[in-house]
Amino acid sequence: MNREVFAAIAEALERGETAALVTIVSARGSTPQRVGAKMLVFADGRTIGTIGGGCYESDAFGKAREAITARRPQLVHYELSDDFAQETGLICGGQMDVYIEPIEPSPELYIIGGGHVGYHLARLAHEVGFRVHVVDDREKFANRERFPTAEEVVADDIPTWLAAATLPPHAYAVIVTRGHTNDLEALRALAPRELRYLGLIGSRAKVARVYDALTADGVPAEQLTRIHAPIGLDIGAVTPQEIAVSILAELIAVKHGKIAGRDAAELSMRWNNLT
């Protein structure tokens, strides 16, 4: 049964689908399964494998779906009392510890713009486990020689490519093109999408101009408040290398749940400052 679970994990990661792995790590007394039994739970409620059904599995199933949403593992202790059995309608005894671990595919990073910042960001992001995609409308900046470790390098008109591309909801997108027009068009295409992260490079003045244009086009304010702009953590970065580090630091913080997109209070403050 565990072989089936492991195969399903590999297939889910290949598809870019999130799930949670439930594993019995300790068992004492009368329990449904032995240590090591596993169950894979998907966000839509599908399951593969079992930790024994009945008393523990139903509760662990719910906590696994919560773990997918929260993106945090948890260790759950089950010790069934008569009260618990009466509430759940399930009867069994013993104690069991279950480890619930969210399973996520390697994060996909779409770098829109293959210039100096994009070049350094792609190199650093690959080193920390991001699957990098680079898009630029200039073959001189979007080629395999320049980005040898990228999963995908696209030389195409940026708005045209984005209009046809499907980015998964767990994707991170960074807009670092060479000019205002490309930034605006890229953000217009990406702002309505559900992404893990969307960032735009530029000064506050530039960001304000882009936001004004999008607002005039009818883009809802709530879509704009999800954008990380100006992009990156404020570490005083100046050079392209330093700016790439500041962006990657923010990507990692979002990945590990240290900031949710960007904290609502900060997003609101930045939006108010820009408008």
C-alpha cells in the first residue's frame, strides 16, 4: 500500500499538485494500523492509502486538508476516550501519533525579463530549488547559453506569450522587464490570476504610474494590493546582484509562510502611499 502512496506522491509532484502525507509515527495499544502506515490526502478530498479507517482516519483527513491550506506540518496525538468514541460514533482503543506533512511541488518561478536583474535572479533561484522559466522579447537576453539551468527560456513578445500561457496557482512571477510598457502589459496579464507571488520591479513613482494605468483600465484594487511592489525585501539593494538577492529573499519568505503574499497591513499601507 505504501508503494502506491509513494507512486502517487511522485505523480502529484510531476503534475504540480499539492497534497498532504499522513504517517503513523507511534502506536500503542489497539490501533487501526501499525507504525509507518501512510495516507495521501489531496486538496479536493481524494485519498490514497489508509491509516486504518474509523477512529483516527476521519479526523486526520480533515487535519491533512487544513495542512495543505496552511502549508504547515503538524504532529497529532490521538488517545481515544469513551467521550471521543461517543462523539464520533467510532470505537477503538489505544494511542497513536500521526505526522501530517504538506507535499508541494518544486516552486515554479517565472521571470518576465531576462536583463541584468533577471539573469542574477535566475541563477540564484535555481540554486535554492526554484524551477526557473525566463521570458523576454529579445533573443540576445533569452537564450539557453545565458540561462543554462532554466527549465524554459522563451524569446517571444511578452504580452502575446502571457496571454497564451497557463501559470499554475503555486507559481511565483517576477516582472523585471526593461521598460514601463512591458511592465504594464505583463502586470495587466498577470494581476487577475491566482498566483503564489506576483512582484513588480521599480521605484514607487513608477509603480504608482503603472497602478494608475491599470486602475483606469478597470483592474480592481484588490488585485493590485496582492502585488509585491516595489519588489523585494528592503535591504538597501543597489546593484543588480543585490536587487536579485532582495527579490529571492522575499520569494523564500513567501514560500515558507513568513509573509502571506505580503502582510495585509503592509499591502494596504503601500497602496495608500501609492495612491
